[in-house]
Amino acid sequence: MKQDLLDALSGRSPQKIPSKETLEHPGLITHVSGVDVYRDTRRALSLAWERLGIDIHAAPPRENASPPPDDDETWVADGQRHARYGIHPSYMPLTQLEPGGRWDLERVWSHDVAQDAAACALEASQEAIESARFLASFGDRAVRYGLYFTTLLSWAVVTFGWEPFFLAIGSDPERFEAQFWEPWAAISRRRFEAMCRLPDEVLFCHDHLAMATGPVLKPSVLERYILSRYEWIMAPALEAGKRVILVCDGKLDDMLERLLELPFAGLLVDSPATSFQQVLDTWGRAGRGFSGGIETDLLTRGTPGQVMAHTRDVIERGREYPGFILSASGQLPANIPLENLLAYFRTRDALGFPAIC
């Protein structure tokens, strides 16, 4: 329920600990809902979210998911073999891109940020439609996970790729700031202004602050160009009384204390690389909202017994803090064995997270 999340983000113990999950597993969705996820994706997902006790999730899709093109869910297209994450149309290449345009430093300096502003404005208009659809479907029964992906650093990653970005910022950081960080920050602030007009009381924004081994840039560089701009970027939302949750991948251990100094209502740790105990010792003890703890890798490679023990451990440790939001750090993709997912949700159910599976 929305009120449970609002309580958790305010340091008040909710009646029910909120749960956030990204369902991608077609077998789980069909099993729980009793509806073929490829024949009626909207109904299957809506029933699965409700029956699994998931409080934070995306808007229902408008079209059915496309079945995978072959049995092993991998196929060749454009000279590359691809694998499917799950039911939604997001795919990953299993072979690296050939070196070429994305590695060209001149391509970075010739990029026109005006096209980023136009794309962001279009996304904002689509977001308003999704927000209205979600409210009509779920009301106060759930919170919409509408993620603004490119808060600041992520603009560089999605626009250029890691290698050209590192080459450019390393060769001329001041030029990169003037040409990209400043206008991208302004674009994101306008996006937050647009999000203020949505009925959503909780907003989610993402940034690529860390990799699996730690921060992507030196702390002093992150501070100067990225972290110091966050409060200005999201000021419109804060002034409008919105709660903003930061979503991050990678190993954030060394950044948790610094992130606490920023006015985020919560932190969604989307990678098991960050120590769950570190999150408890910082965000938990500070009375702020935080999510994560369940390791997708263990769900994938472990036994049902190991999954049950892991789930029990995470819930018992996390529920001591009012801001705890249960979720899998790494989502629930299609390659997790179904018996492990059932063990996960049945253990949740036994520990007070109602789940019919």
C-alpha cells in the first residue's frame, strides 16, 4: 500500500513492510496468476503483483509481451546473439559491439545536447500518461515505479558509452562540464519540474554512480561534477513535497554516508555488490528508507533451502529498521529456477509478507 511506503520513508514503522520487485519471469507470473502471460500480459501481471504482495511496481503494459523466438530464449540478429531478460522487450547482446563510432572521441565533442532535451521532454509527456493509467488501475493499493534513468552521470553513459565518456572527461574535464554536465543538469531539473505535476507522491531517479568494484570516478570528481548538483536538480520535487528515492547499481559502500547528506527520502540498492549490512548501519540507523538485501545471484544459483535461509536472514535483519523495503537486488529475471522463486515468496509469506503462490 502507498501509505506503508510513505511511513517507511518518514521513519515511521509501517503496518506492512513495503515490497518492491521487478517481475520478468514468465513462469512465475503465469503460475501465480493462472493466466498465460503471453496471451494476457496486463491481467497476468496485475494478478501476480497483487497475489505476491508487491507494493511498488510498474504500470500495467498496454500490449501483450511477445513470446521468445526460440526455446532457449537466445537468437541471432544483426550479427550478434541476443538473450532475453524476461517478458518485457529489453534485450542484451551476448557478444561485444565491434569498435567503431561509439569509441570515437570526436563523436563525443560533436554531440548536440538539444536532442537530449527533446527526448527527455517526450519521455515526460509519456510519463504523465503512464502515471494516470497506474492511478486508474491501482489507486492507493500500490506505488508506481516510474524510473527517471538519466539523473546526471547516466546521461554520459547512455549517450556515449563508458569508454568514450572516460576518454572525454579525462582529456578535458572543464570542457566536458561546460558542454555536458551543466546542460544535462538543467534538462534533469526540468524533468523534475514535470514530475511535480504528476499525482505520484514518490519519485524514483537513477544514476550510474558505481560499478561492481566501487565508484565510477574519484570521489573528488564525483563530488564536483555530480553529487554537488543533485539538490539543485531535484529542488522542484522537494519544494512540491514529493519523496525522491535514488536508485543505484554497483558497490556503494564508500558512498553511503555521503548520500545520506543529500535530501533523498530513500535509497534503492539495485546490486548485491553493496553490503546489506553497510546499508543497515547507515541508512537503516539513520531512519531513512532503503531497499534491497535479496541477492538475485543466490536466487539463481542456490538451492530452495539456501533461498529460504537467505530470505529469512534478510527479512529478520531488515525489519528492525522502520525504513526497510524488501526487494531483490538485481530483479527477478527469467533465468531463475521457478522452484527457487516459489521458495522465496513462500518464505516471505511465512514471515508476514502475504503471498499466494
